[in-house]
Amino acid sequence: MSLHVLLGVYAAVLGLIVGSYLNVVIYRLPRGISTVFPRSCCPGCGAPIRAVDNLPLLSFLVLGGRCRSCRARISWRYPLIEAATAALFVSCFLRFGLTFEAPAAALFCALMLVLAVIDVDHLILPDAITWPAILLGIFLQPLLPWARLWDGPWGAVAGAVCGAALGAGILLAVWGGWYLLRHEEGMGLGDVKMLAAIGAFLGWKGVAVSLFFAALSGATVGLALMAWGGYGARSKLPFGAFLALGGLVALFAGEPLVQAYARWL
């Protein structure tokens, strides 16, 4: 087996492990519960989950998607998040190779995934994730080429700060304009901080690509839900989930998309 394949397998296994922890964060953080203690337990009967039953993806398959103690069904979302994280980690390795960009990209993917699912569940984007994400994006930039405005570490930091400021500024302007017109909040300030985090990691180009795809996918889903019924023009959508999708598109294909658009112009 080649080294490339072995590293890909390692990325997948690491993704499964991280995805298992993301499930804990997604469930516990919005509820104000520590993500470390106590041990994971069955939400149905409260029985602690044994170490052998806590293997990512594998335990779910072995147990047939049920708790060993009470036989209550376990949501398919848990293994799906683990598998999605593994797929994203492998994609980061394939896209960026043996560079510092690969683990940084994997961290970005994990942040986008956990924020998206929490927003779908609770329509919130916790400050405990968005603020650290902004800081991480800025502090990692001297080791990354994604946001830099000029060569050198200060050019990288400046690019990250400008990206964060642009991301926050655009959505803050939208938030303020909507509030002035309608005297109500059109979106949460969590979306503002999330796009700032995307800008801190990916720079102004990442903000542009992310916002375009977030608006496009959000509008498409919103119109589809309105057409099928059950949603109205004033219904709330988890815009953070669409920002996460846009952020992933920007991470993996943002630069080629921006270059193609510039050539088209």
C-alpha cells in the first residue's frame, strides 16, 4: 500500500474520530453542557455508552442503530456527521496534500459543519465557536496563502483582518438596513460573526464566493419550501447552514471560481 493511500486512510480515521466529538459539541453546547464531562450516554435510558460501543460509525453498524441497554433507536445523523467529517478530511488531504494547509482546511471544515448543524437545530450560531474561529483564522494566516494581501506574515494577517472585517461589514449592513426598514431583525448577529470567521480564514475572495453561494442556495431552498407549503415569506431559515456550504465551496474551489469570473469580465 502506497504512502499516499495510507495517509488518506489516516485522514479518514481522524475524520471519524473528530466527527464523533462534533456530535457531542452539536448536542451539548447549545444546551450549556460540558463537551468533556460527563461521559456520553443514551438519550433514551441514560445508560453510559461503553467504550466499545463508542467507536465512530462502526459501533452504530454493529449495534444495528440501537442502544445496547434499552434498544432505543439511535439517530442516523450521528454516523452521517462522522462520515461527512471523514469525507471532508480526506478531501482536504487530496486538495492540499502534505502541507500545513491540509490540517488548517480540516479545522475550517469541522467548524463549518458544527455551526451548520447547530443552526439547523436551534437557529443559533454560538459565540463559543464563532469568536474563536475568527481568532484562529487570523492567527493561522502567516502559515497559509489563502488570505494574504502581500508577501510576508503581516500581509497574511492584514488579509485575514480585512476578510473578517468585510464579511462582518456586509452582513452587518444588511442587518442594519433591514432593521431600519422593517423594525425587526432579518438575520441573527451570529451570521455576521460566522461570515467574519470565513473571511478570517479565506480572505475577501472567500467572503465573496461564500456569500454568493450562501445567498443562491438559501434563496433556492426558501423558494422550494414556500412552493411546497409550510413556509412563508417571514419564516426563518438557518442561514448559517448556507454560509457553511458557501465556505466549503470557497475553500475547495474559490480561487478557480474567482479567476474564471475575472476572465469572463
